[in-house]
Amino acid sequence: MKDVFTKEKLISIIMPAYNCERYIEEAIKSVIEQTYQFWELIVIDDGSRDNTVRIIKELSIKDTRIKLYINETNQGVSATRNRGITLANGNWIAFLDSDDMWKKNKLEKQLLHSQKINSEFTFTGSSFINDVGDFYQGIFDVPKKVSYKELRTHNVISCSSVLIKKRFFENIKMENDDMHEDYAVWLRVLRTGVYAYGVNEPLLIYRISKNSKSGNKLKTFKMTYKVFRFIGINPLASIYYMVRHIMGSIKKYKNIKLNVH
């Protein structure tokens, strides 16, 4: 990987943090253990009231690539990610939620794939764990590439799997925490005519939590509808695409079951 160790290949990883003392050390360690080491991790605490900040500080002392910022008041995940992007020094942006983790070769495989096909937007497949770290059976497969039209019918892009050029965020920001703010961004990016390219390996370890947006299916479908309305799709078409998402979600989770021993 020495050939890609140039300033242009610095990956800025954005991690919002809020009351996540239970998981954040695992998340950060999955970054530290990456086979691709030319990164900076921008962790922004959004008003945690537990031991989250202390844990981040301890890890940042051991590794100066970990940079801690603290919001003066709670801003929400969209504003926090946007702040992280403005602080980023790299030309590449990756996102990692504080309760998710990466396989060790996640960044390396994505960057090499991006170079091979000359892509500026890639994402990966996922495996799944529960609140206590038990793995589910089954993985989420992703297509080789996805267009704006295809992404409208099923969001196959997990935020914590994305590697994307920073330039896309010059005119597009994450907005509205009461919807799937990341999905709205991917749609707006792809609407410019580019494609997102999938690395069909479970390089993301995604935590399914009952308290997360993805854990409450009724809530997540409503939030998906809001995404379509936000990007300017009319109400009737938004209902249609929401139904397509419901069908896609059923298919996605059909074979994902908790391993019981």
C-alpha cells in the first residue's frame, strides 16, 4: 500500500459521539487496526453525559491521529457530521458511527477498488451484530454499482460503509435529523449523474439496536418518506418509493437471524 501513501490519499474519518461509552472504544479500535494507516479520525462529542469523552481522550493520547472535538451544545447527528467534514484535512471522507465497527482491511480494499475503477464514491456490504455484540446469521450483499434511479427504490448504502471524495460536500450537506439524513445526501450526490460503486464484502459490522433509527421499522419507513419529500419528489411518488423500500427491507432482513448457541 506504499504507493497510495500520499497527501491526496489521506482519509478523514468522521465519527459523531453521544452517550456511547458502551461501544465507542470498539469502534475506534477498529479504525486503529486498519491495514491502511494513512487516516485521521475526527471524533465530535455532541454533549455526552457519560464517560464517552474520557474514553476518547485516553485513546487520543495513545494515537495522535485521533482528534477530539466537543460541541458546546447538542447539535444532532447532521450538524455534527457537517462539522466533521469542515474539519477534515483529507480528500477522502469516511463515516463510522460510534456503535459500528470495520473489518481490518475495509479502507484498504475500498481505496484500491476506487483506484482500479476510477471511482469517487464507494460503499460496502455488511454483517450485523446486536447490542451485546452477538453476530447475526447472514450478510447484506451490495450491487457492483448503483444509480440515482436505482437508489430511490432501495437504499443499499450504509453510512458507516461509505468512502467518498470530500468535494461532493461543497454544495451538499446533511440536514434534518428527523429523516434518514445520510440517504438524502446519497440521493442528491447521485442525482448529479455519478454512480456509487459497491465492494460486495461485509467490511462493515453494523450494530442493530432497538433504540436506533433502523431498529424501529415503522419510524424508519416514515423517515424514508420524508427523504423523498425533502429532495423534491411529489407525495404520491414518495409513497410509491416508500413501499418499494418496505419490500426491500423485508428482503434484506429475511435471512438475517441471531446466532443462538
